[in-house]
Amino acid sequence: MDSQRIRDKALGFLASTIEKSNNFAEARPGSKRAIAVGTASTLMEIGFEQLNKKEDGELTDLTEQEIAQIESMESSAEDVKPASSKHFTDRLFDKLIQTSLPPDITDTMFDEDAASDDDDDDRSSKQSLSFSLLVNNLTKLTAKLTFYFVLQYGILHIITWKQPTKTLTALVLYHGVCLWPHLVLVYPLMYILFGVLVPGYVHKHPMKRSDLIRVSARGQKIWEFFSSEETSIVNEYIEDDYTMDDTLSVSSDNVSVLSQAPSEFASSTEEFKESAKKKKNSQVTLVRNMKQIQKLTTDLLKGIEKAETFYYETGGFKDERLSTFIFYGILIASFVVVFLGQFIPWRFVFISAGWVGLTLCHPNAKKYLLELQNAKKTVAPRYPHAPPESHSAEKQQFDRDDIIVDDAPDIRTVEVFELQTRSSFSGSWSFYRFASTMYGRNDKLRVSKKRPSGVEDLARVLPPKDWMFDFGLVNKWKVDLDPIKFVQEREFDPELFKIDIHEKEGWIYDNLNNVEMMDFDFQVRRRRLFRDCFRYGRPHKTSTSSS
């Protein structure tokens, strides 16, 4: 009895600790302490549930009829399991999300169709975020990507002439598509017919083949003319992982069944070894595909970064000479294609481009391309007496003599008002400040007896963003000596301001006619100062995702 009482007290203390931890995590969402407390609370909840399960686990024995009834339940009942049946990683992951986000964010906010699919009948079938399910799906997807990687390396082998027969076959098929474009629809149908259906039928109904006596090859094969011990120049621009011969191999299920005639005298031992070998190969393939996915995502990120560089830097005219050259090149190409495209033999152009491109990728053409590349490097530099630093800086900027970027800068005028005040009992004017407003009698700041926003020194006046003043400081400011024209152009109320007829310094005074001086402690006069500022181009666009 005492042990049970101690146990109950311990469980009560644990439950109160869990409740306080959850309250602390909910009160401070997003903080490091809240995440740590939420994780500890999840671990304590799991232990607490395990203890409760042990107490409630002493159930009566079920009859055979009840056991049969339970076993006959549909598997769909697993979908309505309570939240406590979640996997440990799912519960921990959910707790981390809850403690790292504000409390007003719900799961529906992560659904893109939450606003438009409120009446959708399939909302009940939508899955919540599950870490274990995500990992399981990724593992299954990785195991099924073998065909994609085989296709990827097959294309690389065609380009690099690993197997000349495949390269020549690809050229013939490409040639046919250029001559008869409707073959684009025929090729997939032929693949389904002879690559899927026929091998499937032959696998189910194997053909009996008589044993043939192999004869050694006589003479030189015609394909040896295209083979070479050298590597293609394409290998210089791709990673070594893409050129490995044993990187991927087609599984035994994809090999043509015509070459696998079943042996009538296969023993059970050989079948067992074959099944063990297949299992081992599948595990190796899984790990290999995971490495390929890792490399693929890395290459994908590099490609996205290069695309962003082109969009934000080249397209944003960071190097105006290069961007201008690309602009005129695309403009001329578009003009030629639109207006002269009907006179261009496009079939000959595409056929020649395909054959010439793959011919240049042949290993035997590598030495000629490298010689041409080295010949360009040995050309005398444009400025032979320039220091090494100038050469490195010259390579960073695209330079052409026929492209001159000398656009005139944008010009706008910046104006401020020099304010001076004079009290009712003083006859002299004193400097007040430089402000951006006229500070008239109806100005809200003046009515509330507050100073206008401004500066005490004219050198502290800055141009707008992305603009700049010309060289020089205060001496570049000019005084508007025609205040009458300025007041008329801005359509100011003549009851607020007045201008002396003999004014030569550009001052605009307060019009205090019919105004009681008790309402104002001082008089104000102002004059307009203006200065030109320039903009030679804003900074190029930047990516919002860059850190």
C-alpha cells in the first residue's frame, strides 16, 4: 500500500511538471529555452504514458470469438488511432514545431489550399506532417530512382562516346527526328511496345532456344574504328563521379529476358544464392542511389545559384558592358529568326549542329580542341606592359571597344528652406534652422509650438536614396532669388505669405495682416535653397534568399 501511495505521488508530481513545462513552452514560443523545455516535456509524456499502459495492461483474457472479431477489423481503422499512437520521432518533431512557432499559427496555415478548399471532401484524407513518414517515403523514392540514374549516365556515355554504338544510334534517331518531326510521337510508342510489352510477354512465355556454339571473332570489328583510349573533352568539365564505369548498373530485372533462358536443371542452392545476391544488390543500390540524390541536390543548388547570378547580376546590369552585349545579341538573333526564319534551312542547321557537336565530343577530337585552347592562351596580351593586377581585374569585367556605356545621369533638384525668426520685441532676424517645409502660420507643428524637422548645418542635408550630390558641399547650394515666381508656381495661399517688392535676397515673410500677434510668439521668414543631385544607376537586383 505504501509503495502504491509513493507511486501515485510520483506520477502526480510528474504530471504537474509536464503541465508546467507545456505552459512555459507555450508562453515563450520560438525561444531556445522553450524548445528545450518542450523536448523534455515530450520525453516525460512518453514515459508517463508507458507507466499508465503498464497499469492498464492487466486485462482479462479474450475469447476466441473476440480475437477473431478483432482480427477481422479493416486495416483502415489504423487511420483513426489516437495521437498517443504516434511514433516517438513524430511526437518529438510536432513538439519542436509547436514550441518554435507563435501560438496563433495553426496547421491549416501550412496548407496552400486551405483558403480555397474549405468545402473539399478530401480534407479529411490530408496527412499531417510526419517525420517518420517523410523519411520512409524518401527511402522508397531513393530505391526507385535507379532507372533515372541509369538514364542520366546513359546520356553521358552517349555524349562521351563510351559506347560508340549507342552514340551512333542516338545520332541516327536524332537525324530522323530532324527530317520527320512526327517521329517524336513514334519513339515513345516504340519503346513501350518493344521495351516493355514484348520483354514482359517473353518473360512470361519464355522461348526455347537451341544451344549455339560460339565462334571467336575474326578480323577487326568495325566499331573499333570509333573507340579510343583517350577520354572525351566533356570529362574536363564534369565531375569524376559522372564518368565512373561502375557507378550504376542495371538491375537483373531490367536485363533483356531473351538472354536469360531458364535452365531446366537449376538447383535449389543456386536459387538461394541468387536470391541472396539480389537482396545484397538491392541494398547496395539503395545506398548508391542515396549518394546520387545527395550529389544531384548539390548540383541542383549550384545550378539554381548560377541561374540567380545570371538573373540578378547579368540581367540586372551589374556589368553593363556584358549585359549590353547580351541584349544586342539576343535582339539581333530574335530579328533574324522572326523576319528571316522562313528562308533558313532549319533541318540542315539542326542536323549539322547535332553531328558536329557529338563529333567534337569524340576522344580523338580532344587533342585538337586542347591545341586550339592553348593557342588562344599564348596570344600576346592587349597591354603587355601592364602589371599583373590589371590583368586580373580586366578578366573580371567584360570589355569591348564597340560597346560604350556613357548614359547621361538622371538629375533632380533637392530643396530646403532656411528659416529665420524675429520676436515681437526685437528688430533683428536670427537663424532658426534648415527645414523641408515652409513652416507657415497654418503648419501643425507651428500651431502646436513645435520646431519643424530639419538640421542646423547645411552640410548635414543628404540626397535621396541611390542619389548623390556633385563634388562640393555648402558652396553648391543656390538661393532662389525669384520668390514671387516660386509662390505662384506652388500656388501658395497669398493670405499666409507676403513678399517685399524690393526683396533681393529671396525672403518670403509671414503675412500678419488681420492677425493678432498674441497668437504667435515670433515671426518667420524663409527662403528657398536648391541643389542638383545625380543618379548614375541604382545597384543591381539582389536575391531575397541570399544570406
